[in-house]
Amino acid sequence: MVVGFSYLSAGIRALFLGCRRLVFPRQKAGLTGSGNHPGTEVDEQPPINANLKPLATPLFVLVIGINNYNGLTQLEGATADALAVQRYLEDDLGVPSDQIVALLDGQATRTAILDAFKALANNPKIHQGDAILIFFAGHGTIVPIQAENSALGQRIQSVLPQDFDGQTIHPIPDYTLGDLIAAIHGEKGDNITVILDCCYSGSGTRQAADPYLTRSVVLEDSYRLPQGLDADLPRSQTRGITQVDTPGELTTHTLLAACSSSEQAREYEGRGQFTTALLQLLDSVDLSQLTYADIIDQIQVSHQNPQCEGVNRDRLVFGNKITSPKHSYRVELREGAPVLLAGAIDSISAGALVEIYSNKAAIGRLSPIGNAVVKSVEPFESVLEMSKPLPTSFSSGRPLAAIQTRPGSTQEPALYLAPGDELEVVRDALRSLRSENAGINFVLVDDRSKASLELTSSVEDGATMLTLHVIDNLVTKHGFTSPAKKIPADPENITRLLQAAAHFFYQLHSSFLNPVIQEKVKIEFQELRGKSKRTVVAGNDLLEDGKLFLDFVKGKRVLHGARITNNTNRALYVHAFYFDCSQISIAHYYGMPPPMQFSLDPQLPAGSPLTFGYGAGGSNALSFFVPEGQDNDLGFFKFVFSTRPVDLGNTAISSPFEPPSSSTTRGVRRTSEVLRKQTIRSSLPDAFGSILIPIIVQRAQPLS
């Protein structure tokens, strides 16, 4: 078992968003009134929508806009953007003005910004589950961290308050924002949206002939964030990695960002282009049908690549309802032939059946426009064969969407049923799942040594119970004996268990053996000191022969982090999953899916490191422990590396021993199959690979 500590982003590199080059005529008019900034110039436009569209959930808002900085390049549209957001919320969504706090220019000091975040956490009017929006428009920057350990001598992304002076008033770094948002999350829940229209790339200056202004600055080379900055803030609380809200991604909030890490958030004619495009989109659609992921799919922005991050990206905007969990893929038509933009790494195999829809929003609401079978699979794409031609109206234009309805050819995990046990109900469940094409399923075997799972039955208080025994060789060879997990022998519980366990063992054994990845990507685990992201490495790499052995002392919390170094000649995208063998669950610890129409920066550039749990990596510190009643525990970290961005979110599952959530189907996300134990013959022109690391934790003093 392992828990992690949540921060602002799984890499704030996706935090500062860029915007498209749109030209908007500017007609200046001063705005005054409640929450407005006297004298600020904004676009004179008619009301965004004459018809009020009130939200079903109360919304509380903090908007921050800064044009006028002390000694830095002045902006023109940040305060106008903040006011435009406020006006949209009040006029279009009916948000009461007393639920909106606006900090503009001189009001947006460092102290005032931090106090406003704290006030959201402490506001008695905000109840658990109410929607909270935090909007920032202004300068961003990236600065080195001052640390006693060279491993922390990295740069970290930050936003700049209006009174920044580089001496007594400092930037607000990623980890501080993360701690502040975590405090809000702890009091009010995870219905939190953060929108940042700024960036940290570029000089923040404008050439004489360039009408665009960049919302970033480069500080003096000698500047460092002081050690211990904001150390008085409460640290982020721990969060179980076995829970559905996977802690390696954003669990506390959903983040919308305007550009990737190498791009710039721009202003044109006195307005931020991202905020303008975002408000135009929100005005043109029904928010009751719009998810955060849909925003990235539909926003009209060019030259820059907006990002959406967070486990709740499929949640409706400003709401707490999750949309359909069905996992979709893009389909492109190339010379009239359909190509599925998903391959082996996306869990696609030959023979799979897919339904094709006009767009992602149509899935579950409209009938498919066609059906196809996967004929051949490449690392990142698959060739489809249509059962009949697509309607001519869909022969060109934007990409279509597809879902898998039946898995292809694959080797499924094995289940052993003890002879003589009354387990016909299990056989019935297996037959039902097979007939429903419900994804990976178990095959029954007579040889116990070939099975991953054994089920036995017993009668307790007149009720039949099933006991689960993990007997998979990959698990037992590390000396792990799974705890006896029991469930009632009713069809619903059995179906959830079989789906989850079959998916778990299939994914555990699926591997992508790329010799270049195995040889040139180095993974290290270290013990950390400190109580937050500002920890430092203590000692050398803890891995022994590719395994991590740890002693657990009850009542003593030890933090661990990881460092990945990319010694290949290609930048790599990274996903990390934690397999909990006690709970039969898979958590998506790190990584995020690519947006449908925008690019995503690789998290691991060639020749560079990526840290987890410390430094500027953006993910969680780890604390391993042994559950009550056990002498040891076993888990696996699987790291997947690719030269293209991929969406592997359908790999994660919740435990079948926990209540099913709204984001799962029968306790497990519906998934397709991975090509197992592939050997990738490539020097990384376009390839992927994985590394599996066992985590063995034992009690320093056994229970018996």
C-alpha cells in the first residue's frame, strides 16, 4: 500500500496556457461598479447572452488580473480579462456579485492573493461540493529553487503578484499554489476549477513591429526562490493511491491552461487571446452538456496548444457530475480509408470491433454512423475495415470518434476453481461476461500452477461467501501471500470481482520490451526528508536488482521519491501506474491524456531528468505502509514511455472490494486489450516501452 501527497499539477508545465491569434476590434469604455476596477479599459460589447443560464450548483469565484507591475513589462489585457470573466459569470450564469472576489492590479499583492485563497477554504457559505473557480491573468515566470541539495536545484513555475520586487516580495511558486488549493479541497471538495492565462516561456517583451504581448517575464539570472518560502502554510494532506481519485494526476481540482511549456500566452489589442476564445466558446454551448475535456476539443485556438489536466476532466463544467466513462479514440479518414489513432500502446489488438460516431459528444446519445474491425495494429495507429462505407457526409472534415465494443485476439488470465466447490454461480458470471463482450475475461484452467487467481467458497451465517486467493507467479515469487478477501456470492459482486481481477492481472503481465528504453532510461528511488514537495534526497538509489525493498515501522512515516533520467536521443512521454496486489486496483500515478486537437509537451526531454515527489517534477511524494493484519505488502510501479502522447487512462481501475463509483462500470473502467510482451524493434524513431518495478514492503516486527 502506498499513499501520495497532492500538489497543484502533475507538472505545472501544462499550467500556463497559450491562446490563438484572433483579432478582436477594441472599443474602449470604463467599467465601474461592484467588484470592478475603476478606469480599466475593456471591450465594449453587448451582453454575452441575453438569456440567463443559471448553474445548478452554487459557484464561488476568485478572479485576479494584473496589468501594472512594479518594474516589469506592463500588460494591457489582464485586468480586462478578469473583468470579462466576472461579467460573464454575473450576466450569463447569474452568479451573485457577493460570491465573486476580484483582485485587480494594486489589489493583487502577494499577501492579498494568499489571503483570498485561504478565505475560500474558510468561507462558511461554501459547502462541500459547491463549485469554486479561480482565474488568474498576469505574468508567469520560471525560477530556480534555492536548495541545500543539488537534486533540488531545479527551476519551478510561478505566478507573479503585482508587488513582486525580487527582494522581499517573491513569486508564488507551484508548490504554494498546490498547498493553498489542497486546503480548499480539504474543506470544500474537488469541484474546483483553476484557469491560468499566463505562461513562463519568452521574454515578456514586444518587438517594435509585433502587435502581440506575451504574459511572461524572465527574471535576473541571480534570482532564486528563497529556501523555506511559505513554509508556514499547511502541507497537502495524504491521499491513498488505491482510491479512484488517482493522486499522481490532479485530484484536488481541474486545471485549464492556454499553452504548452514551450509556448507563450499572448495579448492582442488589449485582450488575452485564450480568455477571449474561452468566453466565446462558453457562450456558444450548453454548459449542462460541456465537460472540461470538451473545452480543449472545441475551443478555437491556433498556434498554441491549450491543456486540460485533472482526474475530473470528464466532469461537466462547474458541476460535480461525471459524464459517460466510455473510453473513446479518434478516427481519421486518409484517402477515404479509416485509421484509428490508437494502437498497441492504447490497448488495441487485431480483431477488435469498434463503433464509429460523428463526434465524442454523440457517444451514448446517438447511434453510431458505422462499425469496423481492427485489421492490423501498429504502435500508435490501427487500420480499420468498415462493415459498410461511412455516409458521404462524414467522408471529410474533423476527426470522428470511436469506442471499442469487443476486444481482439489476446491471451487472457487464468482462473482456478477448487474441485468440489459449489461455484456454478462463478461459471455463470464468466459466461455472461463473455456473451456481453465485456472486455478482458478469465479462462478456466485445471492446473492451479498456471492460474493468477483462485476462488473458494464457504458458508458463513447461512450465506455463501467467496474467498479470493492471489496465486499469480509474478506475485508469489516475491514472497507475498495475499490477504483472504471475501465477498458475498451474488452475481453483482462476482461480476465486479471477475472484471476487475481479470483486468488487473492482464495489465500486470502486459509489457512492452523495448531494449533502448530498458538500457537508456534510468529509474531511481530515494528516501526524502521534509514534509512536502520541498523535500531533499537522503542517500543513494534504493533499488536492488530492479526491486525496492522497504521496512515498515508502524507510526513512522517515511517519504520516498523517484528520479527518471532519459539517456535516449528522443523526448519521451511518461505514464506511471501503481498496481496494489492487496486491493486488486490500479492507480494512474502520473501522466495525462493528449487533447484531441492540440499537442502536448513531452514530460521527459532527451538527456534530462524527471523527479517525482521532490524538486519541480509536480507529482507526489510516496509513503509506503503495510495494511492492518498483514506482515507484508506487494505492489508494482509500471512506467510506460512513448515518443508520442497517448491516453492510457483506461488502464486504471478501482478495487472490487470498494463501493463502485460513478466513473466506473461494474467497478472497473471498460477497457480493451494490450498486445502482451511485445519486443519493440526500434531505435526510437516512433516507439514505446515499459519498465516494471516490484515494491516489497514488510513489517520490521512481524505481527506473529
